[in-house]
Amino acid sequence: MDLPGEMWLDILLHLPVKSLLQLKSVCKSWCALIDSPQFKAIYLSRAKNYALLLKRPPLKNTNRSASYYIHSNLEPVRDATKPDLQHMPFSRHANFFGDTVMLICDCNGLIFLEDDNGMYLLNPALQEVRILPPLPRSSFIGCYLGLGYDSNANDYKVVILGENQTAQMANVYSLNSDSWREIVAAFPTCVLDERIFPVYFNGCMHWSACTVEFDPASPRVARRRRRVVLFSFDMSTEVVKEIALPDSFRGENIRPPRLGVLRESLALIYRRYVGLEDRIDVWVMKEYGVKETWAKMYSIGPGFDNVFCLCFWKDELLLQRCVGGQLILTLISLAAGHKFRTFDGYGEYDDSVVAIVYKESWISVKRCHECLGFVQKRNKYFLP
């Protein structure tokens, strides 16, 4: 059956990456079309096949490595896809694999990882990985890490905010040039008393943390206080900015909220205690960068003890819970009533489970000129 070219294109754009990889072998014209930078750019802009990559640390008192699962709808663990990561460079030393690999964040289908041996960019859909070159200085102490897209330069960048013996700075890696460079970048000096979970949104990398500073209300006593801060790194201008939080995020016992993106807005997920009750608040910044537009959209609970907020997943909130010593994942609907579903089968509870939501993409981390969308003059294949 002959179909117009536009119809074939529309069909291909709706297929998952796994199917497209198979269709590349059908004929040369399809292979060239699917591999073209234009197709990849359109596919990324229209991608709705959001997947969840879940890392579960190794079971206690065992020599097993960490377990990884890819979910399309958070089906039971027995039905989840286990990605083939054994050939990846960060899994070469099985004895250390489970303890050292850190899933940092994602951007447009690429996932940034780190272990004791280096840093990596991974595209799970294409099963591609790039080993990043070493940092320029061994004396550099990185505090905040992230991955984002610079739309002005059409480049993907890894940024590490940190300091050496004399100054605060940022190390910025460019996928286009496959190299690092150093720039001066002042950022809030924070207390790293827990793991930082960054989020890429609106062209910027975002982190939340706590800083300790002198209390201006007690100058003679020189009392120090904790303050929650939210700050960003613009991937294009490479400037650090602090973003004002709601006034509710003040007080001695306030801890940094989890960050996320909910319905195309920057969001905060915060677990708080009111007396003996625990609640989960979801705040949304309706107009980016404007403090007055922060609004508490949802307040969930009480009733969820021993929980840790992981991320937003298809307009629901994903939590990990400890029930009878076992790890249970719970999806809470953000609609009225906050109905929830639970999923088990992940073994003993561990508070270092990591979940990253990403969309399948054709962005290659192996061939920079393709993943960045540059059009070669000799390329004869263009989208209609």
C-alpha cells in the first residue's frame, strides 16, 4: 500500500526509538530519513514516550550489583524492562558498580552519571554512552552537578559548580567540543547535609540546598541560622542566579525541597510535619522567576509514614515507602481525592533509590554533529 510521504513521516514520528532502530534496516531511504538531524529534532519536540529509569541499590549483605529498571507505565517490577548496561564503561567493575554509580539528572533523553572512575552521558534508548574527559584541575571540589541544553549554541553542557583553594568557579563541559573550560561563578555556600537532586528547566539547571549564615537579628550573639536557597545556572549566559522561594520556606527545621517540573512549570515537593502528622506539599511557580506566583497546589496526607519523594510521573507523584522492611513504590494522583497505587517486588527497603523520568530521543552522544542537529552540506535527505 502506497502512502504519501507526509503520512509515512507522521507514522514514524509516533513510533518508539526501539521500533525506529529496527526500521532503519528496511531500506536506505528510511535509514537516511530516520538518521537525519531534522527528523531527530522533530522527534524530540514531539516526544511523549516518557520513561522512568529506576535504580535500586544492591541488597544488603550481598555481592550483587545495583538493579536498574525501565518503566513505561510503572507496571509491576516483574514486567519492567531491565536495560542492558553490562557493556557500559561504568559497569566494568561489578564489585563497585552498585555503590558508586550516581544518576545525576536528565535532559532531552540524555542522562548524566558519575562514578569513582569518571563521568558519563548515556542515552538509554540508543544504548549509547560517552565518557567525559577528566576535569582540568584535580584540586577542584565539585558541589553541584547538572546537565542542560544551550539553545543559543545548540550544545549540550555539563556544569559543575565548585571551588578550588582560591575561588568559586564552574567547570563547563561542551558536548560539541568534547572539552572542559573554567569560568568564575559565585554561588551560595551551602551545607551539603544530604544529596542534591538537580532539575533542568527553562534553559537553566536548578538546585535547592541549605546555607548557614549569621542571623542579622542577633548581631552580638553572632547566631548562625539555616536558610533554604534555590538557585540556577543559565546554560546560555552561564550566570548563577538565586530564585526567591515562598515565605513558608523559613525556619530552623526547614529542609531543602525536591525539585521537579509539573505541567510545564517549576515545582517544589516538600515533606513537612504538623504535630504528629506528616504531609507532602506541592508548590508550583506559575510564572518563572516571579516570587509572587508561587502557589501551593496540593497538600497530601497525613497517612504516609516513612516516605521519600522521588519525582513527578505522568501527572502523579512517585514516592518510595518502607512497609514491613520492604521497598514499596507508591503513585499518588494529584487529582481530587489523591488516590494512590502501590507497586512492590523491589526487595528490602533502601533510602537511596533514584528515579529519573526522561523522554526517548535520537540525540546521539557518540557523534556530536548529529546530536546537535548540524546539517552537513553533503546530506541529500531533507524532511518534506
